Amino acid sequence: MKKYKLIDLFCGAGGLSTGFIKPQFCGRFESVLALDNDKAAVATYNANFGGHCFDENIEHWLQTHEVPQADVVIGGPPCQGFSLLNRNREGDIRRALWEPYMDIVALSGASVFVMENVPGLLKSDEFNDITRRAVSLGFRLLPPAVLNTADYGVPQTRKRAIIVGVRDTDFDISRILDFPPKPSHQGPKVDGALPVWRNVREFIGDLESPKGTEIRDVPPPYDLHFGRNPTEISKQRYSVIPPGGNRFDLQRNRPDLTPACWIKKKSGGTDLFGRLWWDRPSVTIRTEFFKPEKGRYLHPEADRPITHREAARLMSFPDDFIFKGSKIEIARQIGNAVPPVFAEKIAGFVYDLLEQRLTHGEKIKKESTGAAA
């Protein structure tokens, strides 16, 4: 099988690359370069894909290295600048990190680039700047889309903006594939013939109770299947949250155990101190999934938060994926990743796109026709 060369920027642990490279997923690409400034994430990437991921600032790397040739560039410039959680961060320098991303797209000679980010990016001024830069480099953007990973087989409702750019001279745009790829699953309230969203039980229901509180030197999945040391008050709080419940159930059932700040705040998010459902997808897994006070991260029936292994599975990472770093560093890598099962669907689309790439002779004909026009 032909394999196309891949560059992954702001790669993190490599969730996006996993969907493109690992044989059990798309398996149709080979990584030639990856960059991130998270040392532990870089160690994870290299443990899974080889030693060509660099722990370095992307701007500095560009000044000191030659960009390898590639067929596709993927990655997500840090999203904090666009996030709804950071509405007042105008001028955040992280908004500009798409610029070196596009520099590498240009220098690599890639025919396609894929940028993933929070949905807010598509309504930002930066998206208009990205579009203009892409056009100036000879790329055409396919209609961008906000996709829910649950619609693509991930047991998690996580929405991401996906932008795909294709080099105009490399494709016959009249024959270009429709984007986004068709979903494989649908929500329970959607009227259609697709299988319903995959659920939490399918992915973590077989795991035994966690042991210990540290990463263990045992085969996966139990290496990352460890617990915490909650206080007695925390244990009591966990025990009064019913299936699908949240902090408001704690307040109703045991107001004496409810933090005063929650009692005073009678409205707000219903996921805080929430318990997952067995028969639904997980909520979005974030970097502090081991803290129930941060979201709906209590196990569906056990009185504890989900473990690192459970979080990795709900992100659709295979058990044999190697994570490096401390517990906190691994949690950050899991929460920041692109779910590999979702990435696989994007990878399959990109592979089919590259298979439509024009031959050298067709490019010359297209260019000469354009010049004549």
C-alpha cells in the first residue's frame, strides 16, 4: 500500500497522527516530522512513532532546520486564543501560531493541510487571516466544518473545527471530494439508519477495579488504571451522586457536604461533580478528568473519578499506545489529544483526496490552460 508523508505540528501525544499512521486505524501515512513544546508529549510521540518529533518552539525550529518534503501537514495551533473560556485574551500571542504552521505547509510542498481547533476559530478574525494566507500560497479551502467526534465512532461528545486546504495546482477542483466525510454513527434523537452513538460501557465496562494510586509496571490496560486518595468527605460526596447526577444532587441529598460556593450558586453547569452514564457517550474529556469538581468525570457506578486508562479509552486510544511522563503530564496529553478513531476518518478522507492528485503531465496541462485563459 502506498504511504504518503506526513508532518504533524503542535502534535501533543500524537492522537491525530495515530489515526493517520497506526495500522489498526488508517495506516496509510508515515510521519517524517512532528513538533511540540511539551517535553513529555514529545517523548510519548517518539515512543510510538520513532525519533523524529522535536521538543522545540516552532518559530525557532524553522530558523534552524530545513523543512522536509511531505504530502500533508496536520495539526492544531494552540486554541486558547480562540476558546470561549478565554474571551478576554485579545492579543494573545497564541493566536498567531497558525503563521509558522502555514510557513511549514508552504516549505514542505504539501498538497493538503488539515487544521483542527475549537469551533470558535471559524468565527474569529484569525480564520479570515488563515484563509487569506492559504489563498496566497495557492491553496483552496474546502468548506470548513464543526464535527462531533461521537458521530464518527468515538464514545465522547467532543466538537472540533476541521479546516482542509488543497493546493489548487495539484487537483482538478471540479472532481474534488465532498467534505466532511460521512458520519458512521448518529445521536439517539436523530431519525436515520446509522448505528446510535457508541457508549461508555462499550469502552470501559470490562475493566476491573483500579489498584493503587500510581502508574504501575504491568501490561496494559492496567498500567494506567490506578485510583486516587480522596478524603473521607470526598468519598461521601461521590456516594450520593446517582447515575447521571451532578452537584445539584449532592446539594439536595447532602447539603451538609456541599461546598458553600455551590450552595450560593444555584445555577450553572450541570456537569460539575457529575456521574457518567453507561449507555451514553462521555462528555468531553479534558486535562483534569481526574477531578470530579471540574466536570462529569465520576465513574458510572463506582464511587470514584475515572482513571487515566478509562479516560484514554474514552478518547479511543488503543491500550498499546505508550504514554510517557508523570500522572499529571499524561492526563494533559490525553485531554488535549484528538481522538484517534475520529482522526482515522479524517485520514481516510485525506488519503482518498491524495489518490486524486494530478500527475505531472496533468498539472502542466492545467497550468498551460490557465495561462491561456
